[in-house]
Amino acid sequence: MSGCAHTRSAAAPAAPPLAQEPVLLPVPADPTVSFRIAFAVGSQNDPAGKEGLAALTAAMMAEGATTKRSYPEILRALYPMAADYTVRVDRERTTFSGRVHKDNLAAYTELLVDAILHPAFAASDLERLRQRTLDGIEKTLRYASDEELGKAVLYTTVFAGTPYGHPEAGTVAGLRAITSDDVRTFYRSSFSRDNVVLGLGGGYDEAFLAAMQRQLAILPASAPAVPEIEVASGDRRRVVIVDKPGPATAISFGFPLAVRRGDSEFAALFLATSWLGEHRNSSSHLYQVIREARGMNYGDYAYIEWFPEGGRRDFPPTGVPRRRQLFEVWVRPVPNAQAHFALRAAMREVDTLAAKGLTREQFELTRQFLLKYSLHYADTTALKVGYAMDDRFYGIPAPGHLARLRDALARLTLDEVNAAIRKHLHPERAVIAMVSEQAEALAAAIGSETPSPITYATGKPAEVLAEDKLIEAYPLGIRREDITVVPVDTIFAR
């Protein structure tokens, strides 16, 4: 039984098959095998009062003992293979990932399968991983990562009152309330053969695939319900300002978007958003306005899909598919004195795009850029498997999202792009999240439409200074009663 541990004996009864077909990308010449094992469970399935249960359960599977080995023993076994396995818990999916050379396939797979089928859920692992997660919220997210804090506040504000309404990691109170029994019960009810998808890529063979399917079929036959995500779009702009010491202000804003992969208007909005703020791309419009012309920050980007760890990656991740998405703008931190001006500058550009759309030149340049740039999105076997598994979530048939996206871009017209912009971009409904030590003063200035002139350490061209006069008085239309100031030490407490 090539490469897979825990094979059943000839006399053992056969387990029922997995409910879903595997996602396969065989590459016979590849000396490695890439794994994706995804469960249809995520933070949206956290019980009320136990926010963080999905993430903590998965962490104990990937970074804890099994019934056969302690976690230090697992790490020692993995070390000579130069391999590991990791887990990502998002709102709707929990995905275990790994990659190993074929020479170590049997030993590696034994460890990976054991982690999924036989986690020990040891009390020491629970306390270790719980404390690490609490530190991640109370120390890192609150006090060391203003950009990620602002984005997290944006998402939880937009989706407040829904199963998306708390971070994937959970809340402080939720994490502290979780018991060992909670973890074991959640595991039994949520990690099952009925909601798992096996993804394999690279140099595996049919015998190995069959063995992996048999092993995962040992999982129980239950699966969590898929909760409804009803989002109120709002009818006016709202602001949440996190009051936190620091020299700079992080800004994120966005609104619910009723378009996702596979929809006919996805490519049109994808192109428009790329023109506005392609991630980590200096030619995009917001980057030129805020960073290049004015030198206010490191970058300014826009998205129509969830894009986690934006500061550490160049291209969209896989394994984070969602039924509900946002149109989002991320303004990397600017000096506190320039925060109001930066918000006005960014919102003014989004308002202009929503009202006027793209020009012919903007459309053609962006389309040609994306037709080539998107070729870099899945340049490894592991990423190709990840995209194929996301295709399964969105119901996108072969040849898959990336191929269909490039085909749609090639056939797209300017009129289609501008029609999609008019239909779906509603910046007047935006939720704005800011992290600033000048929270009260900023709230008062935004709510009263106080002018926000900007000064520079070096000279600027006359056309920039002339535009500054327009930006500093640009009306945001936000009432003071629609601005909330929140102390940083209360964020994600409950």
C-alpha cells in the first residue's frame, strides 16, 4: 500500500467512501508531492461564546500531540525530511497543507494522517496554543500590527451580527471559555468524511491516492451546518476609530460586494479594482496619487476578494474562499497629521471611479497588464491545486478560475467594465476603519468636515499643490454620530 500509513487489514470492513471527489494534479516527473486537505468548516461555525474554537481545534491537530506521538516527537520526525504541515482556518474553510519529497512520502504521510485522524487534544497543548492565540490578539494584533488591526476591525464591523462577525482566531473571552470537551466535541462534529476534500499534486501514484482516500474515509460521517450570512449594506458612511498610541494612522475602508468568482461581472470589477489599486504595484492609481505624488506612505491598494497577510505576499492566496466578499481599500499607515487628508484623497478617487468609470486608455492598459500578470498567480503545483480546490467551492468548472478569468479579460469591453462599476461600487455606503492615537480629534474633524491641509518637507509640483486644495476640502459626508471611537484594549475582547 504505497506511501500511506495505517492501512486497514484484509479482514477489516471497508469505510464508506468520501463524499467528495479528490482534486488531482498529477505531475509524474515532479519529485515531490503537494497536499491540501480541506474541511468545510471555519470560524463561521464557532458557537456563540466560544469564538476561536475552530481555529484552536485545528491548531491542536496541526501543532499538537497525537495519540501515538508527542508534539516534540513529531517535530523530530519531520526535521530530517525538511518538511512540515500547516493549517489555515478561514471563515469557511480549514485547510491542512504540506509538501514532501517522494523519498519521504510514507513516513511523512503517516505523520500527517495521524494528526488528522488521531489528535490527542492534550491539556498541555490546549493551554500552550490558547495562550499563543491570546497573545496574538492582545499583544500582536492590538499593539504591533496597526494595518492588520484596521483590516480586522473593518471586516468585523461590516459583518457584525453574522457568523463572519469575529476574527478567525476568535475573541479573548471566547478563547478563555473553551474547554477540552469543547475541542473534542467540535472535532467529532466538524472534521468528517462528508465535508473533506483531498487535494494532491505532483509525483504521487494511483495506489497512494487510493490509500489516502481510504484513510480519510475513517473520519466520522457528520458535518456542520452552513450558516446564513445576511449582510446589511447600510445607507451611509460609518467610521470606527481605534484609539491607540503611535506616530501613524492605518486606514481601511470598504463595503459588501455582491459579486464573487464565477459571476459574469467578476472580471470587469477585477480589472477596475486592479487599475485603482493593484496589490503591491507602483503603477496603480491610488499608489500614484498618495505615495508617488505625495510620499505619504508605502502603498495603497484595492481588492474585491479577501486578501490576508497583504504585507507578506505579492499574489492572492488560496484556501480562503468566501460566500460574501467586500470591495476594500487599504491605505498603509500615514503620519497622524496627514490621516484626514489621506482618507479624503483615497475616498475621492473611489468616488470618482464609481461616478465616471474608466477611460479607454485606462481600460486597455490595465487589461494588457492583467493578461500577463495573472500568469504568475499559480506558478507552483501546490498553488495550482489550491486554486482547483477553490474552484470546487465556487462551483467553477474546468478549465478553472484563472483560465476563465484570462479568457473573460480578453473578451471584456469598456462598456461592460463601466456598467459593472456603476452597478456594484457604492462608496457612499463604506465602513471606514482607522487606527490612530488622535482618535477623538480625528473623529471631530471628520464629523465637522474641517479642512485638512497638508504640508511637505520638500517642494511639490504646482499641479499637485493645486489638487491638494481640492482634496483638503473634499466632503466625506460623514456625521459625527456615525463615528465610533474604541479603546484598543477592548478590541476583540468579546
